[in-house]
Amino acid sequence: MVSPRQGARQAAYQVRVAPTEADLCGDNLLWDSGKVASDALTCEYAGAVLRSRQRCFWTVRLWDEDEAAGEWASPAVWEMGLLEPSDWTARLIQPDLPEKPHSPRPCPLLRRDFRLKGNIARARLYVTAHGLYEARINGRRVGDEYFTPGWTTYDKCLQYQAYDVTALVREGDNALGAVLGDGWYRGRVSFLYLENVYGSRLALLAQLEVTYDDGSAQVVTSDATWRCATGPILASDIFDGETYDARLERPGWDEPGYDDRQWRRVFETPFSAKQLAAPIGPPVRKIEEVRPVAVIHTPAGETVFDMGQNMVGWVRLRTAGVRGTSVTLQFAEILDQQGNFYTKNLRLAKATDTFILEGRGQPETFEPRFTFHGFRYVKVAGLPDEATLDTLTGVVLHSDLAVTGAFSCSNGLVNQLFQNIMWTQRGNFLDVPTDCPQRDERMGWTADLQVFAPTACLNMDACAFLERWLRDLRLDQRGDGLVPLTVPDPFTRRWDTFRRSVRDMQQKGTLNTQAIWDRYMALYHLNRSEGWADAGIIVPWTLYVYYGDPRILEEQYDSMRAMFEYRRRQAGRITNLSRFRSALSRRETWEHLRYYSSGWYGFGDWLAPGDGMEGSIRKSRMFIPAAYLAFDALLMSKAAAALGRDDEAAAFREYYEHAREAFRYVHQDADGRLSPHRQTTYVLALAFDLLPVDERPRAAKTLADLVAAEGYKIGTGFLGTPYVCQVLTDYGYAEHAYRLLLNESANWLLQVRYGATTIWEHWDGIREDGSFQSARMLSFNHYAPGAVGAWLYHVVAGIRPDERAPGFAHIIVAPVPGGGLTHARAAYDSVRGRISSEWRLENGAFLLRAEIPANATATIVVPEAYRGAVVMDGRDVRLTNGALEVGGGQYELRCEPASAAA
Ligand code: BGC
């Protein structure tokens, strides 16, 4: 609903769905909701049963608060996919190409010719693969999606894509083909650098359905009549890169009439169409191109392109040279202290593309297809012509999410930080939300996402993208309820995976005790890490708060509850009694231990400054499990209440009360001091409301003192960071939060000062002396510490959701100026429409301009220091508890300093 009128609201809606656009105005409707008195933004289709392939046109109209009906919206359309396994007549086919184990496997081409009659009304291609595919019809690429069919838990769910290919087919002779790549299916996956995780053979499933004007249909499917051959892609791997030999191109292979008699056969292989699923989230696309900013000749004598931005995707190379010239591109995020190309932090990922020229006498252009790199620098070797800024073009690829958020303020470094957060999300929202995009990792780590989710939901419309991830989370969840460390979970068969990775290391000669131990720890002991698996509860709740759709909670509820039950069963098993000896000497404590959780292993407050990896793991068992147990119970009670499950909500609430008491008994001493006496302990205790109301101010003060005593240097790791600034602000220490934010010699702005264009994994990824952190864990594109982004929106600019009215039905506009900033603004395209908040300090007054979408309400909270005379839109207004209640519309406030009123 859009309206310039202040206070405009939706009183009712009506939705109509019809088989054709013309039918929308007639009686031949699939569904007419009738007039429904509601301000809801979503409604569920409840009309005639829909069939596979059916097209549905729909429109909606609204009534406002004066019962005035609006116009019918211009019609939109959706099309049903293939709903029944029996809709699939295509056979899954595997190329019959010889492959040697442990040597690069060329990407197969598969093809067939077919004839069509005239008068084609429409054509659809339904297609998927084991591996990645690029489908081709009559010499052209089908669609603009990349990394299809996407990374899911393939044995349980394999996505297929549906393309409108009406414009690609024609009367007479046609050809349908596909190139397959190893991708996640059988290429290198995870920090274990495993291959063949889901299977060792590539396969294609394609079904082209052509409908003629007279309603008759013709179907062309993958089957044993197809032919296959290898092509120019000699090797392709997400971690290692691609090798392309243009001399091996097969011109015309994807066009009709190509002579494929020398090609090899394909095999049909058994397969159940039951696991096929339509994609939920947006596809990966090419989003943007980046021009290099410099060509550098490094001290080591290498030629390196600087893209000016740490980005994710690949580069397009344009060069001319003699036949057989081999050009190698290697990708890196950073140059070392001497200014040399640095790749140690990529660990085993080779991140190398090789292009071999055909030598056509004119420039040739190369782009890989089935790999991606996280890089700012590209080292080029073997270039036959001079390296210029036109030699390479960066191609940014990621899931095509609409950008919904914008932020800026009077501090340029903070603005750069915001851009870095955005770029880090872009780089890591590539089909799956990943920890990092460059080294041999790139996995859907659960904690990284749960801490970053609020920022992600503000920056971009992440709803469908994350719903899809949650579907995979449900599928990967263990029978006992535990959510895996990463989703998708390539470790599902743990023992097998472990053995395979050890064997792999043996073959590569990288076997050592440390490596084996790391793997063993990760697969067997760390998998119940608190803060990681809990994403199964936290992420659905976050989506509900930001997007307001209760179906997300409905769909996830059983999974959330199963995860909680897992934690509950773990509680009471104290693994480390000696640590708590003093606390446990109190008799009452024993009564609470049933609700207390401690873990021997857990990633803990991952990478808190000074802790390093081992430190995080060691220190975590102290309090993180107990804090998360309580937090999980709290969120469960909120989710249950939102779904009207009041009894369950009450039971979870009661559990929460016990769990937080247990936390307190063990971790708080008589003086209110928490153990361990570290920033994150106080941050989580306050963020999760673990302390009684009257004790919170004291804890907040202790936290503020701790932060100040530590020189406003951040003390939090992955789990504390998302909350530290928020908690400080909530308890009246906004200036402390600003000093953390604005500290240029540590924390977020240090990296900005060092020229970072994305967020670093470590606070001290580059140390003061210019040296790097250990290359074992050194990513420069890791969104978890960028979780402060939510605070920029919520507090600095002042746009906050209200979880009691999710989806921004009620908005809290509460900017808290500080840190010497003179202005700040954020705009957020919420599900209800544009919200913006923009403030500036002018002649001692605080000026605020706020925009609230129609059909929403807002509480505008005036900063405490400016609660003197307040004028809104030219009229004097009185604040209630420092705030004003408003409806949709634009508002301009001028607030004089509080002292001026006195
Ligand atoms: C990843 C993380 C992840 C962590 C688990 C790392 O290798 O990059 O971001 O959460 O492992 O502790």
C-alpha cells in the first residue's frame, strides 16, 4: 500500500486468481478471496487445486481506513512447476567418458537433435543435474542463472529449474545440449577438501516441453539417445578453478545438424523424481562488472591486477596470441608486507584459471563457468600481449537478492565499513550463505549466519534465500534434533567422511597428526557447539521479526522444537565439575543444574581477540552453553506464542526462567560479577535477559567499565560481537558503543584504515607491524564480525523492528546520536514499504526526518538530550515518555536540547 496521506491504513484486501488475464474481470476464476478485513501482507492461496504447468494470473485491491476501495493492481503471473514425480518422463543420463581417479576430469558436453512442427505457442525446459549444468538450445545459453541447480543436500533434495525457452526453439531442426561441471556434487567441498561427496558421476536430467497453438504437445527428454564428448573445459572445480583449452572447442556442437557420430554414448541411470524440488530462493546471476584499478609489477617480478575491491566471482580475460599460448590467472585477497601476491590463506584451494589460446589472430575472450573466486588481486602469467586495464574485467556473481538497505553518516570510515559489510554479504550469499568465499571452506556455517542474519535482512531482501536455506537445514537435521555445523552438511556420514578425508591427505602427502586431530574434533566433538546449531531456532525467529510471515515459523516449528529438545537433553550433564567448584558448593545450585548446560567442546566465542582458535574452544565451556540454552528457550516461547501455542509458550518460558537462574547461580558471584569476567559474558547475559531486572544496570555498568578499561578495544568474538554495541546503548552507554565503533586503532575501523573493502575474519587479520595472523584461519571476507551492521540501522540511524508487531507493522524510530557524528541516515525497503530515518544536528537542535510506510505505525523516540521543545511538521508536540506515536507518512521534527526546556 502506498499513500502520501499520514496515517493511511489497509482495512481490507481482495485477491483474485484466474487462468487468463482476461478472466480476472469475469467469473472464470480460480480463486476469489472476497473482501477480507485485514491489514495482512500475505495470504495463502485457497482456490481450485492447481495442476502442474498451470499459469495463474492474479491481482489484488485494497480498502483504506475510510473503506475507500483502491484500483485493482496490474495483473501478475506465476506458473506451477512439475508437481508430481510422474510428470517427469526424462531419464537421468550419465556420460560414458573414461575418467582417471585423482586426475582432472574434463567437463562433458551432452547433446541431441530434434524436430519441431510449426506454430509453437510455448516451450519450457525443466532441467537439473548431478553437478552443475549450463543448458544450451540452438547455440544459445538457456537463461541467465549460474551455479544451477544450486547446492542442496542432494540425496534428499535436488532442485530443478524451469526456463521459458519459447524464444530459443523454432520450427524444424533444433538442438538441445548441456555442459556439466563438478561443482559441489563431486568437486572439492569443505575444509576437508573432500571430493565426490555426493557421488562420483555427473548426470543430466532435461525435459523440454513444447506446446503448439492447437494445444498439442511434444516432449524432448534426456535419454539413451543422447551423445556425449569432452570439450574445451579440461578441469573445473569451485576451489581450484578452471582450465579451458580453446583449441578443443567443438564449434556448432549445440546447434542442429552437428555431426556427433564420433561422440560417445550416455547411460540411463535409475533415479527417483521424488527428491526433485522447485527452487525457493533467487538464482545466482552476474550482478556487476568491475574494472581493475591498477596493474602492479610486484617486487617478486609478477604481474598482478588490482581490482580495487575484494569481490567474488571471476574475471573475463581478453587477449590475443599464438595458438597454444597458456595464460594463467591466480586469485588472492591481499598482497603481503612486501607487496607480493599472497595465497597462503587460501589453504588448499588453488584458485587458478588457465586459458589456452586458439590463436585466431584476433583477441579471444575467456570466462570460466563452474568456479568462483574470492579476490581483489589477480596474478597473470603467460600473457602474450601487454597487461592493460582492458585485459581483465571483474564479473561479480551472487544470489540475486534485491538490495533493501542503505546507510550513511558524517563519518567516512563508517560509511566505508557499511559498504564493506554489504560487499561481504554479496560475496557470501552465493547460493548458500557461507562463512567465506576464497579458501577451501565456503560452507554454510550456522553461527556465522545466525549472528549476521539481522544485518542481512536489512541489507537485502533475504527472506526467500534464507527460507531455502532453512529447508535444507530441516533436511540435514539429525534424527536426535541436532542441527549440523554447516548447512548443507557434507559431513552427514561422519565416520565415512572422516576416513575419506584421512585417505585423501595420505594421497596428497599432507597427512599429519594435527590435521587428523582437527578433523576429528570438528566432526565428532564440536558439532554440538552452542551458538552454531542454535541457528535452527534463531534464524527462523529472525526472519519472522524482519519479514513478519508466520508461515516461516509454522514451517520451521517442529525443527526448532527438535533442536531445543536436543539441548534440553544435554542439559544437566556437567562435564567439567572442577571449574565450578565454588559455585557448586552452594546447595541451591544443585537444584538448578538440571537446567544448566556446559560443554567440553564448543567453538565458543569464536576468535575473540587474543583467544585464537584453541582459546575460543577452551574458554567456551565456561558459559556459552548455559547462555544459549536459556536464549533458545526464550525464543521458543516467543515462537510458540506467535503461533498461538500458548501452553507450549508457557512451558518454554518456565524453562527459560530456570535456565537463566541456573546461569546466574553458576556464573555470578555475590558482588554481581560474572565469570568469566569478559565482555561477551556480560553482553550475552544482558542481550539474552539472563539477569533479574534490578541487576541489569549493574552488569551493564561493569561491561561499560570493562570496555573502557580495555581501551575501547573490542573483546568479543563471533557470538558477543552482534550484541555488544546494542547492549551498551540499551543500558545508557551509547558513548561507549560509539567509541568501540569509532576506534580507529582497533575493531572495525582499523581494517577500514588499512584499506579493507570487505570484513575480516580476525580483528587483527593484519597486525600493527603489517604481519598477518596465522594463514590457517585468515579470511578477509567473513561477514560474522559485520553483524554490527544491524546496530548502524537500529541505533545510529534509528530504524528498529518491533518483535511484537513483526514485519515492521510497528516500527521504532529511535536514533541515538553520539560519537561526534553530525548526521546519519538509513533507508530500508521493508515488506510494508520504504522506511527512512535521517537526522542532523543543526545549531544545537536535533532535526529528524522520518518516513513511515502506509499500513504501519511507528513510535518515534526523541533522543534524551533533545527532549526540550519539539516541533513536528510546524506544530508544537508533547512527548509521552520521550516519544510520539504516528501512522504512515512523512514527518519532520525539530527537537531542542533538553536543557533549553529547563
Ligand atoms: C569458519 C567459520 C566457522 C568456524 C567454526 C571456520 O573455519 O570459517 O567462520 O564458524 O570455522 O568455528
